[in-house]
Amino acid sequence: MRADDLLVETIEGLLSKEVTPERIHAAEGGMDASLWTLLEDNGLTSVGVPESAGGMGGTLHDLGAIVRAAGRHGAPVPIGDTLVGATFLTGAAIPPGPLALAVVRNDRPVIRIPWGGVAEHIVAVSDDGVALHPVGSMPISARGDNYAGEPWIEVAADALRAGARSSDAGPRHAQGAGAFARAMLMAGALERVVDLSVQYANEREQFGKQIGKFQTIQHYLAEMAGEAAAAGGALDTALDVASSSADTEQHILVIAAAKAYAGRAVSTVNRLAHQIHGAIGFTDEHRLQYSTRRLWAWRDEFGSESEWAAVLGRAVASGGGDALWPALTRWPAAVA
Amino acid sequence: MRADDLLVETIEGLLSKEVTPERIHAAEGGMDASLWTLLEDNGLTSVGVPESAGGMGGTLHDLGAIVRAAGRHGAPVPIGDTLVGATFLTGAAIPPGPLALAVVRNDRPVIRIPWGGVAEHIVAVSDDGVALHPVGSMPISARGDNYAGEPWIEVAADALRAGARSSDAGPRHAQGAGAFARAMLMAGALERVVDLSVQYANEREQFGKQIGKFQTIQHYLAEMAGEAAAAGGALDTALDVASSSADTEQHILVIAAAKAYAGRAVSTVNRLAHQIHGAIGFTDEHRLQYSTRRLWAWRDEFGSESEWAAVLGRAVASGGGDALWPALTRWPAAVA
Amino acid sequence: MARLSFPPAALPASTEQLRLDVRDFLAKEIADGAFVPRCDTWLSQHDPSFSAKLGAAGFLGLPWSKEYGGHGRTALDRFVVVEELLAHGAPIAAHWVSDRQSGPSILKHGTEEAKRELIPDMVAGKIFFSIGMSEPDSGSDLASIRSTATRTDGGWLLNGTKVWTSQAHNNHFFIVLVRTTPVAEAGAKHAGMSQFVMDLQAPGVDIRPIRTLNGHHDFNEVVMTDVFVPEHYLMGTLGNGWAQVIGELAFERSGPERYLSTFPLLAALIDAVGPNPSDEAAAQIGMLVARLSALRRLCISVAVSLDTGGLPVTEAALVKDMGTRLESEIGEVARQLVPPGSNPAFDQLVGDAVLSAPGFTLRGGTNEILRGIIARELGVR
Amino acid sequence: MARLSFPPAALPASTEQLRLDVRDFLAKEIADGAFVPRCDTWLSQHDPSFSAKLGAAGFLGLPWSKEYGGHGRTALDRFVVVEELLAHGAPIAAHWVSDRQSGPSILKHGTEEAKRELIPDMVAGKIFFSIGMSEPDSGSDLASIRSTATRTDGGWLLNGTKVWTSQAHNNHFFIVLVRTTPVAEAGAKHAGMSQFVMDLQAPGVDIRPIRTLNGHHDFNEVVMTDVFVPEHYLMGTLGNGWAQVIGELAFERSGPERYLSTFPLLAALIDAVGPNPSDEAAAQIGMLVARLSALRRLCISVAVSLDTGGLPVTEAALVKDMGTRLESEIGEVARQLVPPGSNPAFDQLVGDAVLSAPGFTLRGGTNEILRGIIARELGVR
């Protein structure tokens, strides 16, 4: 399965034009409100929400393509969390404006909410069910930015839990949804970092030749391309399985694999990209760091690679060795 | 502190002459008895044993230099376990012939004893103390070779425990002593693998030039040299601390660091050495594999790198963060 | 910006029944004690009777034309069968080369006579092939080979030495790459090479073992001294051997054998660690599974592309580079999570993995060569 | 076979009391709230008052000659002080360059007048230096610099642009490498360069911030337009600048700042993980400790060698290559063992480490350059 071609073309065209380094820079600590409006006007902030619920319709693969493109361009808007957040609002009206997703775990009295600093509503998922809160109604105990200048807030779990409508979805699913959005964003950003590095290796000269002619740089690029491709493959699998399987436990596991792989890829890809770019890539004026800082931020949000790998590992361990191969052949399953 | 220069010269000269690939090959599954006799005749099998106990005397650094040289040359004799095994026989007469070291852990009914297949006596260390058994008197339940063709045996723990004389030393110390011997052997073998790889990179031509001219190969060699040097440094620290500190808990920790580092180094050094050597290094006719197989075997014996790293990590964790730096500055401590 | 392309792809539903059939077959074989799962079986576990059983069950020569005795199914059907065989650690070295590349090569380049003579018994799992490519001094620089074929009455006389021919001592034939025009005359290093089918039992063939550090005799040196090869064993166009060989690389490099060689160890590791690992042990295992799953998807994308006429040489190189590193690392993780000495069967699998690992990242194009190919495709010049 | 040499070495017992003195001093400062331990403080935490306190306590300019106000102790005494300052995450960026290399450089190459003028206040922690080496297009290829000094009445006029001059906006001077003879005349790329002390407050100096992705303003671009430098600020022999710079590399590359930049995070990690980690978490922490301990030993060996007249350039490069990778990996391990969001102080240290890490393996010679140096010394040609 794949996303609608026209949709992909639309979002790519739009973001290529709008998301300049200057606008990313200007949006740090907040978001790019005019970009958000443009996306909303184009119906891109409600893809995946059925038309019957006031959304644009579209498949999970469409949703994934939009968020991946947002990641590729470093779009400074909470498009990922808005789109996956809306999927928890079944039966409720989906409010306009950006959403943030709160995973209300029982073991935390205070919940950090990525993008909470600019969202208009919070989708809070707890064991009591799903609650939709205007951000303005929430007691915010702390504010801050992630490494990429995307603003989070912290809110008491009890306040988030209040008024929940009972739901099949619990905090595990919300953690999974947030991780899914991050896996989409990261797959895109990883591609961008590889592209920037190839471009730089062809431009930059040292010791009288382009650094791309050094075997070590070539091998770095090959390794980076491999990690980015595999992270993309893991995401594609998660999209396929989450679209086609009715078993939400399977969804969690393929999302776990996608988020874990993406996080792993970040370590290698960011490290080698900065090594290739040298000092210039370390400055805040270079395009590279808009992507690498996002990747460092996103790999921590909604569970690090080791946390998600452990989710997958525990599931596999409880199934036993003989069950592993049959499970792997369902990720993705064969399709007609 | 360092080993006696003349001793180092003696053992190096002797092993350089005697330990040929042919003799290593011929000794697989057993040992090189004539090499053993030669070492014994030169008094090298009782260095570290006080002259009063019939040994040659000498320091722990002397002992370390002998075992490291044995590792460097892949000497197919149990010199390491014999020398460290003898240190447990305080007050007892040390029998002639090779010793093997049995770590009689309480959680194992059957104990695997490296080199047991050719040793004449077993030094068995249990919670009951130290026992010295002629190998012929032991009920051997299994025999096998490690990856390097060094023969082990398995013996019931109860048989090994019998007749122990009470001692301050327990199985932890014996595990440490065996690991110490392995760290010495590995430090030497790692150096050899680096040397062989440098040599091969200068000899072998591909695509019309020596492979040592490829930047990737150069960087592999640099990384290997770093790992080998650091493993050697960790060993030197263990020798210094075990010689100078009265606190045997400190001995365990520096041995843990040395064995853990050596094991870690093997993963990198062996992998890159074989990658540099290509197919030829994978054949059983090439000198390289006499060293790399030993390294793979030794890193598993008397505790893998992860087991020893965990010993060190648990000690550090129980001490707390503030205690780490003062501890590090004692490994090694300043000396007059 | 050039970017490698791994279009979303999945195996067709038509492969599902076949997968279950193979799985049933293997479950019975394991239950009957026909084999114990091992690592790296496609290179090392040579069992003609097991291969014949697979042939009889219809699991070999799947995509080959029915006209020559094949089953007329698809390359993706074969992919599924191979995945199952590898994942279960079945002994498949006997027919491996024959089924993966010699058969397709003969069907594509071989003479009609050769096809009729050889293919049916290959489908039956009764005739086995090796590869005659590398030479003592060629290494990664395959174009530097020196073996020759010179014309003689009714065919060719072959001379020279091939190395790293796996299972030549157990197999019937190899497809051999030789010079039919000397470099000086051919002009370019890659010109003037041709491929032949050669009978490994023919007079003038001397097969000498190459033992490897894992204690195996899988490889051989094959010395050819005036070995007669009949005319109808010429493959394809005379002098076109290099192009024919290169065209097969994507097939050779992209298969699931490039990341599944140590899968049986991973399955055993999960059982050895037990159902309640620590968070960190679970994370290590989970990450291996995540990597396997991701690579399997890329591998399927390559297989589908090949099946639909694409030639994803670079993508295949990428899968092989990443996959062979993964299959090596499975051994490293396993031996650290489960120390040796408590379970001989597990130790055996670890030993297989650790001692065979150096071969994983060398055979079929070293990882360094592969990374150079990938970088060029990415557009560094 | 050439082999790198790390002779067994330990710090002399005479350093022990000094170590305890520094430790006491730091414990009091931390207790007084003078600083909170941070990562990478030698680059980023510029605190003139703290440096002045260190000067007053006698911890700066330790090995420098008493004749010029130094303490006449040894380089190994300084080593111990620096280790303690780094391990405790103290704010030492102000005097860092001055104490590590500018002072020794002035004492070795500077004029008598310069020594008398500058050294006493450097010992007191009141005059701070930066480094004027890299240029916009030089990168790893330092010999390609283009800044110049031309003679004028009573001194020199400097022109050109230096980049990556850390703390130039906060410091008083830098030692700058410029061309005093054009490449064309000098003959060789490495010839015709000279070093000068330059006052960063002098007319014609324009200091522009270079902000880095970690949000810091540590670095600057320093544009020199006809900046007058008096004759007595020439360092060493005219035209000998390259040799002087290279001679300092072993000192610059081998210090404990090459593996201790993130030590405060490791200490915090141990507390955050608590006294009863799982086996696998303990193994991850223990391996970091084993690596630190091993590198510290190699570093001490280099320091002792330098102190006894050796020039272990390659060994220093090796310590830096391995040490900077380790200090980067501490951040990676920490963030995986302790997820963010539960402890702001810990998160701060992780953020320091993660976002500063790209600089670790670039500054002072990229790791790729270092590995090339090591390989040459090993004897690959």
C-alpha cells in the first residue's frame, strides 16, 4: 500500500516552498502559524479523519506521507501530533487548530506534553479513557523547548485525566501513536540528512579535492543511506500492518520496531553527518542542524529506541523462539 | 612498575623460536609438551612462586610479561593458568607439570575446566577453600576443545570441592585469577593481530595498489591499534593495582576492567583484522587465525566482557556517582 | 539528489499457502530428526538426500519454465521457500547455488542442449552446482582473473585455478568464468571473458580442500589442466562473460541468506534468555528483531523489483552490507546475554555464528566494495 | 613492526597532596554554590571570577618558571589539577587556553618583554587567551591559511580572518598564526608562517559571534583589519610558525579534556540508575568505566612521556580519537538508561552531552585526520 500520489506531490510542493531555514529559525520556541494556516486551508491537518467527522478522509498511508514530508522539511508545526491525536477523538467533534497528545501514565504525577506550548487542545489518554482539553484550561506547571525549539508543557496528570470518555484506547496506545508520528517525522528527516551530507561531500574541498572522494567519507555516506533506508522500511511496515491488521497488539509491535529503528538510525546518521560537515555543520546557521536537532529531540519523545526495543523484545521473549519467525513474516503480511 | 627486562627478552626469544604455525597446529586438541618442558627447564613455569616454595620468585609484573608473551605468540601450553593457579597454593608444595584452574561456583553442579584436558593437577577453588587434585583422580564427565583447540574437561563440583583446605580465597578470586590470565594472554594476542594486519596491508595488492593505501584500511588499523593499546593499558593498571594494593576487592575491580576491555577489544580487532585479510585470513593455513581463534575463546573463558563489566558496574553503582572519580584515580594510584 | 529506491512492496498473497506448506514440511522433517537447525546452512550443511526430498516435494526450481521441468511459478515463490529454509536452519548447501543462480543462468544463457540435459535433475535436487569465479590473486578485483579456455575439437580446453569454490568436492558441476581472449588482445580488462558449464568429475580437474578457521571444509581450490568442455556448455555469447556475471550480482547479493544466516541462533537465544528478560536484555533482543524486520522489508522490495524487471544492484548491495553485519552481531549479542557452558546445543549455534562470521562480510563482495558501490549511486564522484 | 608505545607509567606520589587540595577546594566551591557541575566546561563555562579564585589558590601556571611568577612545579602537577577540575565539571573556560598552551608557548617562544608583561597575570587567572588558527576555508587543512602579517614601524600589521576562536569575545589575547611570506615566495605550503600574540581589544579587530547548534556562543570569527602588533609580540623565529604549532599538537591533543568532557554526566548517571541496576545496565556502565580507566592510563603515559622530553604525537592522537568517541558515547548510554523528563538537572547534563558531542570529534583535529596519523605511524605507506 502507498500514499496517494497527488497528495504527496501537494505536501512536498507546499513545504519545499514554505519551509525555509529562516522560517524554521524564527519559529523556534513556538510554531510557524502561517504555515499551519496554509496546511489547514489545504485540508492537510485533518487527513486521516473521516469526511463524516469533518475531516478530509484519506488513508493511514496518506497521513504517514504528510508527516514524513513534514519531517523531511523540518516543518515547525505540530502536524504529526495533530493528525495522530485526532484518531483518538472517535465520535467527538475535532476542534480546529493544532492538537497535542498527552500520555497519562499512572506512574507519573506530572505529564510532559510535546508541542503543548502551541497546541490549542490536548488529547489526553489515560486509563480512564480519552479527554479533550483546551490548553488554556489546563494548569501548566512547567514550560520548555525540546532540542529543536518545539515547546512542551507539563501538566498534572489528574487535571488531564478529568472528564475522560471511556475508550478502548489507553496510554499505551497514545504512547504508540506519538511514537508512530515520531517514526514518520524521523524517516523523513533522516533522508534529508543523508541528502544534505551527499551534497556537502560533493561541494566541500579539503586537501585539494572534494571530500566525497575520500573513501572514508564515501563509506560514511553508504552507512547513513542504509540506516535511513531501513528506518523508512520499518516505517512502511508499521503503516502496512496498522492499516491492515485488526490486532492492535500487532500495531504496537510494528510501531515499536519503527520507532526503535529510527532512534538507532539517528545515532549513526547524525554522528556521521556532523563528522562529514565538520565545523560548519555545527553552527546554527547551517541547514543541517535544523534536521539533526529535530532527530535528537524526536528520538527521545514518546519513548526512546531502547524503551521501544524492550517492548518488542519482551513480546518476542514471551512468545518463545519458535514464534519469532512466523511473527516476522506477518510484518508485513503478504497482500493480494 | 614493570617486568624484568632480561626475563622479557628470554621469554620473547624462546617463544619466537619455538612457536611456529606448524607446532601450534599440531598441538590443537592437546598441548605442545616439548615447549612446556622447555619453559619448565627455564624456570618460567614457576615465576611468581616464591623461591622459598620452590619457585623462581619474581613479581606479578614478571608473571604478566610471560603470559602476555605467550598470548602474543599463541603458545599452545597452559602457562597462564599454571602461573595464576600456583598463587592459590600458599603453604602447599607446588607439583610439577601444568595446572588447571577450577572455579567451583555454588550454582553449577558441573564445572568446566579450561586446559583440564592436558593439565596434571587441578587447583579447585570453592567456598570450602582450595583443593589440589591430580587430574587422573577426577571423574571427567565431558571433554571438548575451545575455539582454539585448547582442551577442557568437565567435572562434578562435589568431586572438586572434596579435600579443600580452608583459604581466604573463594571462587570469586579464582574467577578473577583465570580472567587475569586471560587478560594477559589477550593483551599479547591483540598486539599480534594488529601487527599481522599492518604487515598484510603493506603486502597485499588489490586494484593495482597495496590495500594499506586505502583510507578505509588505514582507519581500520588505527582503530585496531587503539583498542589493543587500551587493552594493554587496562592490563598494566590491573598489574599495578594487584601488586600494590592490599585490598583484594580492588584487585577484582581492576581485573574486571582489564578482562572487560580485552573482550571488547576482541570484537573490534578480530572483525577488522579478518576484513582486512579477506578470504585468505579465513583459511586455517593463515597465521592470523591462530591468534583470532584464541581471542574468541579467551574472551568467553572465566567470564565474558559483559559479565565482568557488570561486576565493575555494580560496584560503581553501589558506591554512587561521587565515589567514581576518586576510585578511578586509584587505578592506578600515584607511585613514588 | 540521487537516492536509493525501496518502493513499498509486499509479497503477494499467492505465496502464503506455499509458505505454510514449506513450514509443515520442515516441521515434519525436524520432528523426524532429519536435521537439527544450524547457522549458515546454505554454505555449510550439504545434504543431498534432504535436497532430493525438497525436489520431490516441488520446492526447487520453482520459477523455472515448465518446458524444462521447472514449476513455472515466480521468483517470489522461491523467495518464500528460501526464507523458510534459512529461518529453520535446514541443510540446503547441496542445491543452494544450483537453485539460486546456476539454473537461472543456464535457462538464460545456456544452450538448448544444456537446458534439456541439466535442468530437470536440478529441479529434482539431484544435480548440484558450484561457482567458479575467484582466483588465487583476484580477491575483490574479479576482473583480474587469469584462467583460460582455448578452442579444441568439439569444444574447449580449460586451464587455470579457481578458489573459494564452495562444495566443489561434493557437487557435480560449476559455471566457470575464464578468459577466452588474452587481456592484451581484448583491449579492456573486462573484455574477452566467457562462461562455461564444467563437469567437476572430468579428467584434468583436481579439487583440493581449503579448510577454514571454523574447522569446516566448505571451500576448495579447483585446478583445471586441459579440462575438456563440450561446445554446448558455452554460456551465452563468447566474450560476454563479464556482463553476464555482473547482471547476476543483484540476484546473488540481495537474497535473505544475507541476513538470515544466524537466525536459528536468534530463535535459540530467545528461548535461552527466557520469557522475562531485564529491560536492557529485552532491548538488545528487540533491536535485533527490529533490524531483521526492517532489512527483510528492504529485501522484499528488492525481490519484487527484480521480479518486475528492475535491476536494483545498489539496493541489493545495501541489503547485503547491512544484513551481513546484522547476522554477525547476532552472535555477539547472543554470547554476551547467555554465557557459554550451560547448553551445548546453544553453544554450538554460537560457535557456528562466531567462527563463521568473518566470512559473512567477505563472501560475495566485501562490505567495503559494497559501500563504494552505494556511495557512487548516491552521487559522490 | 612499528608499534605505538605507551610505556607503563603512573603519576608521581608528589601529586597526591595537590590532588586532595584541589578536591577540597572544589568541594567547598560546590557547597558554596559557586558552580553546578556541567559537561564540556573547558570550552563553554567561562567564569573569570572562578578562574581568579583558582589563580589565587595557586592552581594555575603550575609548571611555569618561578622567574616569571609561575609555581615551578611539573606538568604532571598541572595534569592532576586539570583532571580534578574536569571531573568535577568546574567552569574553567576562561583560563583554559592560557593555562594549557598560551603560557607554555610564550615561555618557550615569546620575547623576554612579553613574558614579563603577560605571564604573571596568567598565573593569577586574570589574563585569558584564545587560539587564532583556523580560517574560513582551511578546515582540516591548516596549512592553507591566508591571513597575513606585514612589517610596519615598530611591529606588524595583521589582516585576515580567523574562525572558531573560542571565547575571543570574553578573552584578552590570542596567539595567531599568519603568513609572513606569501606561499609563492616561501616555496612550500608549510613555510613562511609566523606566530604572534595579538590583543583582541586592539583597533581593527572585529569579533563576530558564531553560534552553535547547542545554543552556545562559545566561538567567534575574528576579522583583523590592519591590526597593529608590536614587535615584541612576535613568537619565536620569523617563518617558523608551522613547526612551532605542530610541536604543540601533542600537548593540545593528549590532555584529559579529550575524554572527561562528559564525566559529570557519567557520575550523575550512576546516581540516576541507583545502587541496583540490572546486569545489562551494570554492564553498560561498567564498560564505560573500564574504557575511561584504560584511556586515563594511556593519557598518563603520554603525559609522563611529554614531561620527560618525549614527543608522543601519534600516541596523543590515539588518545584523542578514542577519548572523544567515549565522551560522546557516554551521552548515548545515559539517555537510553534514564529516559528524559524525570530529573531536570540530569536532562541538562544529557542535553549538554548530546548537543555538544559533534564538536568533540571535530575540534583540535578531526578523528579522521587523527586516524590517518596513527596509520602512518603503524607503518602503512
